[in-house]
Amino acid sequence: MLPDVETCTQLATSWQLALRAERKSEQTQKAYGDGLRFYLAFCAEESLPPMQKSTLNLWTGHLLDEGAAAATARARQLAVRRFSAWLADEGEIQTDPFLGIKSPKLDEKVIEPLTDDQLRALIKACSVPKGAEPKVALRHRRDEAIIRLMLETGTRAGEVVNMEVLDLDLPAGTAVIRRGKGGKGRVVPFGPDASLALDRYLRLRRGHRLAESPALWLGDRGKRFSYDALHKTLRERADVAGIENFHPHRLRHTAAHRWLAAGGSETGLMAVAGWTRPDMLMRYTKAQASARAAEEARRLNLGEL
């Protein structure tokens, strides 16, 4: 007999423990947990059995009809499918009822990188006001350091949030990403401007009440800096800079574009950004591919005979 909504809700707690044991990132745990919770709430409201293909398809269609992006619907559906696969693996159900179910087709979005003027405005928005008290100055220095680090290295937001103080080597201009996407670590390089911004932040950090914490980023209210806090504070900086449709992930797109536009190699970019497949590189750098190709053609000047 397939579990009902109440039983699934109870088993969801055990599933979260399993995700934690698998060392899934906090973001993944949250995304999976939210997706399953939304699904079970829908099933309860509509009095539908949760472990049936027709119910999952109906819910997916409902999400799209309500205006959810295909990527959002796909991610939430995936959470439910991961849960059902876990139920089968744990012997809670005999077979996974969602095997073979189709995910919503994704529209391929082209994300424009930030311009140099926008980047300068974003960094200027982090300038410390004259006479600012230490906790205000800390917040400004922290945000500038994060922006410069993400811009130079293309590091993911989740990777940045999880960094520790000992991961930085300022004299060498490197940072260790101990656990990137897929559990893979790497070393990323950064230049003098990012080193200076990080050093300024670290000097102010010494006066924070959580200064002994291993976590690199600290909140200005005596708390650790979370994934949601990074998104919130960088969006606020973007608002001050007058940048519309900003998302921290645009810094990763921008870093990739700037690397290639400056003549950096694709293999080097893949190593720094933590990509293992060339198609991911193409996805992130597609927006300005034609502009980079035109500039390269001008440098090559192949029409000169």
C-alpha cells in the first residue's frame, strides 16, 4: 500500500536525515524539503494520493499554470521524485511510482553579463560612509569583498557562503573551495584588488563578537552570514547601484564572460569555475559569444593577404 499524505509527511523527516548523511549542501536540503512540502500541501488540499503519477503531473501543470518558471517547476518536481526514489531504496514502497516521468521542458535563457559601468556602480555601492560605526563598516567591507571575490573567480554563491577564514591565502592570492558542486573541491586565484578588499574586511572582522568562528563571513548583528543573507544583501547593493534584474548568479556569468573576453582559455575557466563539462561553459557565456568572436576576428585580421 502506498503511503498517504500524513505518512509521507512523517517520512520526510527521515529523508532529510538521509540527505544530511549524504552531505548534500544546505541549499539542496532546503530546496528538496520545500519542494516536497509544497507538493504534500497540494495533495492534502486537493485530497489526492501523493504517490501517483497522475497527481504529480497534475501538480506540475498547476505550478506552470500559476506562473511558475519551467526551471522552478522542474526543481520542485525533482524534489518529489528524489523522495519517492528514497522511499523505494529504503523499502517503504515496493517500486518507485515516478520512474520515467517527464520533467517540464526548460526554456534556454540568455543571461547578459554585467557591464563594466554596472560593476563599478555595484562596488561603489559598498563604499563605507564617513563616520560609520564598526558594524556598518563591517557590512560594507564584507559585501565589497564578496562581490570582488565572486567577480574574479566565478565562485557560486553557496560556495562563497561556506568559506572559512583558513581557506584564504592572501599573500598567494588563492582561496580553497573545499566542497563545490558535486562535492568537488578546487583552488581559485584572485588578484590584488580582491586581496585588498578581503584584507580590509578581515581587519574589521577581528572586532566582531564571533571573530573566533571559523566561518569567513559574519553578519553585522552577531550572526553567521547565511545563503539567504548573501542574496538579500547583494540585491540591496544592486538596487543602490541601479542594476535591474540582479541576481548574485549574474556575477558568475559575468566572471565567465570577462575571463574569455580577456583572452583566457576555456580549460582554465572550467578549472577555476568548477565546471566539468564544456556545455556548462557555453551555457554561461552564450550571451556575449558573438561579441567576443567579433573582437577576436578583428585581432586575427584574417582578411589581410
